[in-house]
Amino acid sequence: MSGDTSRGGAATGNERSDRGFDPAARLAERERQSLRRDLTPIADVTARAPIADDPGNAPPVFDGPEQLIFAANDYLGLAGDERVQRAAAETAREVGTGAGASRLVTGDTPAHRALERDLADTKNTERALVFSSGYATNVGVISALGPDVVFSDELNHASIVDGCRQAGAETVVYDHCDPSDLRAEMDERAGATPAGSDESWLVLTDSVFSMDGDVAPLEAICDVVESFGAWLMVDEAHATGLYENGGGAVQRAGLSDRVHVQMGTLSKALGSQGGYVAGSESLVEHLLNTARSFVFSTGLAPPAAGAAREALRIAREDDPHRERLWANVDRLRDGLEAAGYEVWGETQILPVVVGDRDDAMALDDCLRDRDVVAPGIRPPTVPAGTSRVRVAPMATHTEDEIDRCLAAFREAGRELELV
Ligand SMILES: Cc1ncc(COP(=O)(O)O)c(C=O)c1O
């Protein structure tokens, strides 16, 4: 039995034996479907670190060898950068470890304001606003905009999907990275809209897709969106910090003034935590009044804001980090392809597609046996038949470490007869 139903009192005839939950049975069901996952503690957030088995409620024990981590989104390796760590510590000392309240009460500090000015500058917008996570940003922004209809790429991130659900919007899903299908869907929906309707339409796309490593055709999407008078919101979670002047794919394509809402996260290439939205002054003022995940949540922790600001400064400067990341990406992609693997994408995310889910999980295990951590990804996260190992190099991997990763892939591929 999972719930306590023995509270006494006179029977009314409506009692059932159990109105509680049975998490153990639900877990067993996930196990049966091979979908159960475990936590794997890591000793520190760097390109090489020991990891431990899930210890449950006990402290983790890191008694194994150091692993090469090709699984983190800290693409520039800035979570371990001394300058970024110092900025977090200084902000904690000067401002406090927590914001203490919602930004709308007493949680709005100079650390938030300085970061927001730099983000707006990087994204070429009038203003920016930071949230406590990228997830909270998407859910808060989409629901506060309250579109009547959203058009969403079929591979958009879960936080966009949840934002659409919370907004209660009619959701039209278009084919991945396909502006022609987007146009066809918008055309069809326009045909079904009564003349003179004042419906609001929002088109949503990731810029860099986290599981496929490809980039949305942003310019073509802008053309379609503009021809219907709709708004476009782009999620730059996996692009922020990596392109022009520390901006994202929107800046690389020179489209800052054609994208109505840019969002992103501070938790990936900026090595911190939190999310942001960037756009016009009126958009930001509207969101800080109405986005529930902003209004009813404590402000982003000031040390996270301080760290993100310093990371953004480094990403914007001519720092060697970006250059080293792209050199590592090229070396790894070339080596994996030369070994006979199929590697998708065109960014720092390298999906090594093996097709079968069991093969992907076996490859993940075999790599771990060789002290390389790169996660196997299977349905329902990716479509059936496209299971893969997602490889994410960092700027802080050495050439020797990239070569060790490649050697592990070659050996594991031969052992499993994948290459
Ligand atoms: C495309 C995309 N958007 C939003 C998020 C959420 O960001 P955060 O991790 O800061 O909550 C993620 C995180 O994985 C993401 O991949």
C-alpha cells in the first residue's frame, strides 16, 4: 500500500482502499520499458573527472579512474575557469548568496542589472531579463505572451513544449527545420481563420538543436513569419556565447532585428545557471509584470549572475576558448567519420547515429569501460531508428584527450561491430 488511508472517522460509504500513489510500481514499469535512469554523481564540473555509481542517500564514492567527459553543455569549459569562479565569489560577498525575494520585491540587485545590460548588448536588443533557469524562461515567456496559435518545430526542446501547454495555445507542429512546411501550415491555418480575426501567432524554434546538432534555417523562417505578420521566438540555449561577439546563431546570421523574442540559457556555454530573454523595452516590461515563473519565483542567485556576466565577457572578447572549441569539434568529427561512424549536425554537438537503441546503449557502456562518458540517447527522446551517442567536446579538452576519445570509439565500434 502506498498511501495512508487509516485516519479513522465514521465510514461514509465513499471510502476506497487506496487513493494514493504507487511510485515503486511506476518505477518497475519504467524498468520494464528499459526507460529507468539513475543519477551518476560527478566529482567536479570539468572536462575530466571521476564519476560515481548512484549511492542513493549515502555520500558518493569517487574511487574509480578519471573519466573524459564528452557529455556536458559547458562547451567553453567556463564553469571551471578561475575568472568566472572569482566573479561568482565576489558577487556572493558583495551582494549575497541568494536574491532573498522575487525581483519584483527586494531581489533586484546590481548584479542582475549589469548582466542584463551586457546580454542586451550582445543580442543587439533594447533590454534583457534573467530568470532562474532556461526552462523557467521558456515556460514564463510563452505563457505570458499568451499566443492564440503557436507553430513549433517538431524537435523543439521540452521547455518550449511545456510553455505552449501552459499558454493553452493551439499548437501546430511543423516538420523539423522546414520553412516550406511552416509556410504550408501557416497558410492552412490562415485559410481556416475568419476574416478580420485578431488572433496572435507565435512561431517557435531552437536555433541549435540539442540532440541533432543542426541549425534552424533562421533567415528563411523569418521570411515566412513576416509574410504572415506573426512573431518569431528563437531559443539560443545551445548557441549563446559561441558565435559573433559571444552572441548566438541569430547574431551570426545578422537577424537580431528580425527576431521578436530571443531567449537562451546561462547554464551551457556561459558555465553558470539561469535563463534570459532579450527583446524590446516594452516586451521586457510586459514580461517582468506577467511571466509567472519570473514574478512568483526568487530572483536568480546573484553569484550565478556574476559568473554568467564574466563568462559572457570572456566569450565576447577575443579569448582562445571559442577557437579551441571549434578546433576540437573539427578534430573529433573528422576522426569519428574516418572511423566509419555517421555523424550528424554542423555544430559543437556531434550526434553519432547508430540507429538501434540497444546498440546506442551498448556503445555508451563500452565507451564508459574505456573511461569516456558520452550518453546514449534513445526513443522517446529521439525518433525510433535514430538512436545515437551524443558527443559534446569542450574547449578545455586537450588534443590528446580528443585522440583518446577517438581511440575509445574505434575500439568500441569494432567490439560491437558497428564500424
Ligand atoms: C533548447 C533548450 N532550451 C532550454 C533549455 C533549458 O535551459 P536550462 O537548463 O537553463 O533550464 C535547454 C536545456 O537543456 C535546452 O536544451
